[in-house]
Amino acid sequence: MNITKTQFDTGNGRIINLETGRMARQAHGSCVLTVGKTMLLATVVSSYDAKEGIDFLPLSVDYQEKFAAVGRIPGSFLRREARLSDYEILICRLVDRCLRPLFPEDYHADTQVMITLLSSDENEIPDTYVGLAASTALMLSDIPFNGPISEVRVGRIDGKFVINPTREELAKSDIDLLLGGTAKDLNMVEGEMNELSEDEFLEALKFGHAAIQAQCAEQWNMVEQMGGKKPVREYNHEDNDEALRERVIAETSAAIREVAESGKSKKERSEAFRAVLDAYLTQFEGHEDKDRMVRLTKKYFHEAEYNEMRAMILESGKRLDGRKTNEVRQIFTEVDVLPAAHGSSLFTRGETQSLTTVTLGGKTDEQLLDSPTLHGTSRLMLHYNFPGFSTGEVRPNRGPGRREIGHGNLALRGIKAMLPKDVPYVIRIVSDILESNGSSSMATVCAGSMALMDAGIQLQKPVSGIAMGLITNESGKFQILSDILGDEDHLGDMDFKVIGTQDGITACQMDIKIDGLNWDMVGQALKQAREGRMHILGEMAKSISQPQGELKPHTPRIEVIEIEKEFIGAVIGPGGKIIQDIQLRTGTTISIEERDGKGFVEILSENADNMQAAMDIVKGIVAIPEVGATYSGKVKTITDFGAFVEFMPGKDGLLHISEISWEKTPTMEGVFEEGQVLEVKLVEVDKKTGKFRLSQRALTPKPEGYVEREREPRPSNGGRGGDRRDDRRGGGNRRRD
């Protein structure tokens, strides 16, 4: 084997090792990255020819974590790795967004980048290193790629920025920011933070980019060890006709500019562009090579659209819908739009609309997480749905795609910092996009914030989001666009989503498609985003400015009772019999868990009386009976020597026939009925057995001159008389299960 290795310090004292030539040697490029006990294998393979009719890069990025990496067997039925988890998909997106802009525009071969977690150090976060591993594999191949790139995580602990913090360090950080880019530019940013100011955010970006530059240099060092960069494979994936291109652009640009400047709605504008194109295509009817001419004309027409719309914005500052560059579309907001939901809102901004609901549940509604490095439960969920009708398209519903998962995660990260720390509920937020023309993920943030407040969740501050765009030209002129449309996202150079409160940024996502982004552009975009965010918060406040004081009447209530650890078993009962009986009798949902040496019983009920009944039973089970105290008990069983009375929930005591009255009770026949309620006094707890002895007569005055009579001796022949059954039945503290 011809193995090449290199290592370097990440800047925080930890060593990264890069290696090639030992694993996956038939891939077109491969790299093993090791830091501590974490090992990532990155491979890249690309077809040598493009498929016919493909005019884009079919790039797929897959990240998978092996359960063996953490010494676990999968919990699925088949006991093997299955479809990618949401967490793995989010990492795929991070790498894809960094790599994709750096492939040549005319390279259209199927390309697959795979990163596999082979071994995991529990304190290292693998997604910090996936971009570096993937880029190194590409740099060691002959695939055309304008890299290298790398990705780093930036944290801030006690006011000091940290590169690639460990899990322990990240728990202390008020920033969790992933940056990706080349030695020259950043092209991907995503993360969450605790109300960071715009200046602090910019400082974090600069700090992280310096680390990216160092890691890009290390990749070049490894390439040099391999004898230099491999010659890039030859390819010719585009069919072009330069004469046709010039003619299409020259003959359609004026009509395109006219439509672009008309300020029409999305639907009207699309129809107008289509009419221009259809009219132009009529000239190819009967052409001997019609299919090719039509295909190329559509391609060049799109290029003309790209040029004219960008030129219009740069020259006049006028946008497709007639707005100024810093103007936000008209906003309409409503709350409590769905009477049966626990919380709901409708947020409409221009032609983008989100209907968002909040549902509150108990512990049994927690989301189960079962991936190798993300295992446990989650009490907060945000699901983003993007049906075809929202854009007037026919599209089958096949579950959430990577885009839906990514948008939902971003909105969740922006909102969660403002949730109170003591929310007893499991919270599910669902955003259904009913209309879309850009910034639907930011509409989800606004609608989600409003729905939470409508549900009575005491959000610390309202949260809003805005998507910013960028248009540039070769001379360095640029325009920052607030609240971008779908076409402006598609035709622009940047999509920069900023989420926050009136006091700072809580989450962000930035994708940049060009070289040459400078810090002045980012600074202006952040300033303009803040202005837009404040405007949107003001519009939201017209419907709801602070959380409702109370939950809605139909929202289930939750009460949590803290108990001593040793009582957990008593509440659950053998095989869960006690807790199941309580739920059946009271119509509640009860869960119990141990935390920090204590037991926490969570009771969820939609009825106040049922809630109180369940709480009384649980409190009774964990209560310590007090000798000398009087209790209201219920007769559970009648025997010939007395009655067993449940004087506290789950606690039975023996009311012996001799303790019913000061006068002798000759027989138990007709004295009590099962279910009868009695006032009894606890007169004794047996120290050895824990049995309870009850008395009724102790609640009445002792008759004058009364002489205590002796109890009949216990039979020795196995008979049922006297106190023998008391002894056999367990007397006092017997469990009725």
C-alpha cells in the first residue's frame, strides 16, 4: 500500500490526522480523517460521462453514522442501519451547500460524495470535520473541483471564541456556529446563538474563516506530498451553439426586461415570461433539429432572464414586484385561527403563507431519537410541510425531503432559545406552507412564534425571521435585497436567513454562490436584516404581542409531583399494575422517571376533577401514615374477624371486630358493606411487618367504668377464627394488586 499521511493542530490543542491509500482505494478519491477516537471515511466517485439531456450537476452527498462506531446495535426491527436520520440528513446538507458552488458550471456528471463515521469519540462532534474530510477526498481525485474548502465550528465560552469545541465545551457556549468556505471566501454559514449582536456575529465569522484558511492550506500540503494535483479529467458535458445563444439573448432581452419591470405577481409574471418564450419558439416549427433547438433556446432564454433581472436591480434598485431593495412585502397576521388547536396562527407575507399549529403533550409524546451519536428523546419538534399546491404544482406527497427537514430545523433553532426553561409540555409545532414565493422558512419562524404565544407558552420574547439576497456584477457594484422572492433567490448570489428578537440574532443560515464576498457586504446585509426584522415584529404585534396568560380551555393540563426515589416502585406497582389502574380510574395519562435521585410523576389530564383525583391517589401512595391521625376510609373486604379498610390510596389497614365499638360486636354480619365510607383512626403501625391497625371506637369517648376485655386466643389448628386471617392476609399495609 502507498499510504500518505499528514497531521496538524486545529488551533485548540487537538491533532487532526489525514490519510489516504489505506482504505477505499477504488474510489476516485478517498480520505480517512482521525481526531481522538473519531474516524471519518470520505469517498468521492464521479461518472466519466454525463447523461443525455442533463444540464445541471447531479451531486449527491451522503453522511452516515455506523452504530458500531459507538458500540451499539441498531434498535430497528432488522437490526441494521436504515434510512438516514434527520440529524444525518442535516449534515449532508451542510456539506452539499459548501461543495456544490465549487464545481464547474459545465460539469454535469453524476457525482457522489459519501462520508461515513467509522469510530466515534463521545466528546468530539463529528459534523465539525465532515467538510474537511470530503474536500480532501475531492482534492486527491481527478474530478474537476475549484477547492479546497473546509468547515469549522465556532463557539464562545466566557466571551472568548473557540474553534471546534468539544461537546462539553459546547454545553457552556452561547454560540453554535458552523462555517464553510474556501481560503478566499465563506460560502456557507449555519447556527444558533443567544441573541448575538450583528457586530459580534461578524466577529465570529472572521474568527472562523481564519481557521478555514489554515485547514485549506493543510489540504494543499497533502496534495503536494502526493506529487501535486492530479490532472483534471477531460469532459465535454454541454451542447452549445454560440450563434444561437447570441441571437436568443439579443432578440428576447427587451421583452424580458419589460416583463421584469412590470411589477406583476408571481403567477402573472411567470405566464408573461412563458408567453415571450412560446412566441419565440414558434420559429422552430418544422425545423429538422427542432428538439435540440428548443432545448438550447430555453437554456439561453433563461440566461437572458438572469442577465436582465440582475441588471434591472443593479441599475435602478427596482425589484421584480416593484419594491425597493430594503422593503418588506405586505404582511397579514392572525392567531387562534383553528378553534380546536392548542395554539395556531396564520402568517402571510406577500405571496408566502404559513398556517402553523402548536400541540402540547406529555412525556409519552416525546420523540424517540435513535442514531449512533444522537440517542434519547426530544421534547420539542418543529415539522415543516411544503405541499405542491403551495406553488401551483402537481407533486405527490412522499414524506419530508431534505429541504423540508432543513427548513424545519432552522426555524426550530431560531425559536427554541426563547422558550422558557420550565415548560412541562412536549411541544410539537407544525408549519404547513399554503403559498410560497420565497422565504417560507422565515414565515414558519414568525408563525411559530405567534402560535406558541397563542397557546399560552410563555415565550421570553417574540421571534421573527427574514431572508436577505445579494446581486453583484463584475465591476463590484452590489445591491442587498430584503425579504427575497423565489426568483430573487434563484437568480441571486446569496440567500442569507437571519432569525432573532428585538435584542439580537438567535439563528442564521447563509448560502453564497459567488467568489468575492467581502465583509462590507455581510455587514450591510446584517444591518438591513435587523431593520426588516424589527418591522416584521411590529406587524406580528398587531395580532399578538405577548403570550396569552392562560392555556386554552381544551388544552390538557400537566402537574408534576416530586417524590422520594424509594416510592417510584410503589407508584408503578408490579408490572405497572398500580399506575395503569390509576390511569383507568381517573382517565389521565401518567408517566414517571428518576432524575437526580428523585422521582418525578407527570400527570396529564383534560379534566380538572380527574387531575385532582389522580394527584390525590399518587400523593396518598407516597404519603407516610401518621399514627393517631384520623382518616376517611373505604371498606374493601369484610371478613369474620373485621374489615380491611383503604384509609389512604394504596394503603389498607385492618379494622378488627374488637375495634368497631366499645361494646362487643358478636359478628361481622350486617355491620358494614363493601364500599362503605368510614372514619377511622390509625392506632398502630407494626414495626416489623409494617401492618396498619385501625380503630373506630377510638374516635368515641370511652364509656365510664369500661374494662378492656381479652381477645380470644388465636386458633392453633389452622382454623379461620380469631386473628389468624389477619396474620395470613398481611393485615395493614397489604398491596391490592
